[in-house]
Amino acid sequence: MQRTSATGFGVLTVALALSGCATSTGTQGPNASAELEATKGNTARGTVSFRQTGERVRVQASVSGLTPGPHGFHIHDQGDCSSGDGASAGGHFNPLAKPHAHPQAAERHAGDLPQLTADAAGKATLDFEIDLLRIGTGPTNIVGRSVIVHGGPDDFKSQPAGNSGPRVACGVIRAG
């Protein structure tokens, strides 16, 4: 599995080192997952798993059926993928009322995640840890929200959502 940093630009050694520290001093907490299904006219699908470890959540994603290159990847507010275009998932998950930004920025949506980068075969994997999110409790609880994969890259600047293009896959986050 490719290990990608929260910036999407290389191996994430710091977070992996921190994850080792977090797991050695505490117990692993609750987990959740989402099965990504393609939106109408698209072929993207995959899985995303979440595991709470202390104050961070480890996110592991495997997605296929993408166009090669970077893709916006976010948690959205509504756990609803019933519309053909993914619009039923609502906007980015933003319970703290922050601007859209890079996932390493201090001031950002809780749902702002690193980009997925698909290879020439349309496959992308991602393995990272992030703060702000929680599984099962608190205002930043992701259970019952959705994960969206977008058709284009996130510019991490445009408001409110990074100008990532159409929603090509959607999955509802479920506990366990």
C-alpha cells in the first residue's frame, strides 16, 4: 500500500512515527468504514476505513475506477448517497465553522482530507492520520456522514469546497 502524507506529496514518516507512539501509550478506539459507490456515469468505487487512536483518526482508502491524477477527497455533512450525482451528501463536514483549507492547516473544515492520487490504471490508495475527527462521539463525530471522491484536484483555497469538480463516488460512514 502506498503511504502518502497529509500533503499528498510523499511518505508520511512523521505521522507514522506518531501513530506508533499513540498506539503504544493508549488503546485503539472505535472504528468505522464506508463503501464507496460510483455516482451516475462514473466508475469509481472502493473502501475507506477509520480507526480512532487517541486524539487522531487513521484513515485508509483504496479506490479504483478513477482518472489518473489527483482527486479531492472529503467527508461531507449528510450520510446520504441517494442522489445520482452525490449532491444528497451535502457540503463538507464543517461543525466548527472554519474555512476550507489544506488538511494540515490549523483552521479548516473537519472534513478536509488529503487528495487521492490515482495511478495510470485509475487506482489510488491512501494511509494517513488526521486530527479533528472522532468516531462515535462529540461534534466532529463522522459516523452517519459520507465520504466523497471528486473528479478533479482540490486547490485547498477556493471556498467553500476547493473547486474539486463533480462527485464521482459516495459512501456513508458506518460504525464498526
